[in-house]
Amino acid sequence: MPDIPPTVDDPVDGQLAAVAAAIGDPARARMLCSLLDGCARTATELAAVADIGASTASSHFSRLREQGLVEQATQGKHRYYRLANPDVAAALEALLVVAGVRATPFKPHTPPELCEARTCYKHMAGAVAVRLHDAFLARGYLHAGTGQYALTAAGEDYLRDLGMDVATVHTTRRSFAHPCLDWSARRPHIGGALGDALLAHFLKRKWVERQGHTRALRLTRSGEKALRFE
């Protein structure tokens, strides 16, 4: 007896078709591809990328979220969108290869002196802070939970080697550590009590220096050596 091909009512095929349709719209495809660099975007930025109005973009965001392709992150008064998970990025990359096109890299409009390193409340932000965040996760110093980070045993040892009083940081009643979406890089750096303690320690050791009365920070030569992650 010949195999009977699945119909569109099949749950698997139906979900596949729904995801494909969500990606297949030209405006939504441009939005998704602009997020492939791992950076988050505001609704206004994504609307501009897709060359559509804000009201139209809102319906597109809803569709993408319904299909599990993007997630929303809130930072202060701003809302950002980013790809939901690495599987979405891998699928988009594969489709780009098949289509023979390349994703357009994100170019922030932040002043250069603030892009590299700056303060964000009482912790450090900018490219230096994002690299530090990524290195902490890659080396297993932090364990990512639901919206929070926990310091691992390896992380405790590393911070003690840096000369930090880790026990004092743990006594805070505030959030110990959490991802804080970076304004310029649009990727997370370390926020919370741990982020504050790291910046205070870096300033004390003169690994970073404040630039006048601005938010800008400068990584010193001793800081480059102490915080080198290779």
C-alpha cells in the first residue's frame, strides 16, 4: 500500500509552514537577518530596517514572537528585540547560504569614546564589559539561570585571584548578577552587585580610569594585561 503524503493539517507540517511563512515575509525577513549579529534592536530600528511604519512593524513583531523566532528584552524605558535562541540563528544562516546573500552588520551610532568602555549606573558597559561578560560565561565563571547569573566555584576562585572580597559581594540584598543589555553593543554585560564590585575593583587597581567628568572609561595597559582573555 503506497505511503499517504502528510496534509497541511499534520501538526508537524502545519508548524513548519507557519514558521516558514513568518520568515518568508520580506519585511520580517529583513528584521530577522538584521538580528543575526547577536545584537538587539529597538522597534524603531527594526521598522527602519524593514522600511515600514511603526504600526505595521508592531503586527510583524507579534507574528515573530508567536512563532518563537524573537524575544523581547526590556532595559529601562526601552524595549529591544533579539533572536529567540541559537537554533533560529542557525536556520536563518542556512537560508542565507541557500539564497546566496549576506547579512548586513550592525553599526552603532554611539560616540567612539563611549563604545569602548563607560559606566552604566555603577557598573561597566561598552565593548570591554561585553568581552568580560562573554569570557566569564565561556570560562564557566558564571552560570546563567532565568534572568540571573550565579557565580560558580571557578568564578569564586578567579575573583579571589584578582584580589576581590567575594564574600562581601554575596551579602548584598540586591540582584547579585544579571545580564544588562548594553546600549551600544546591544549585547549583555554584567549588571547587579557583582558588576558594581567589578568596576569598583578595576578602578581601585587602576585597570580602568575615568575620563574627566564623563561616563567614558579607559582600559589601562595594566588593565589590558590583567583582564586579557585568550
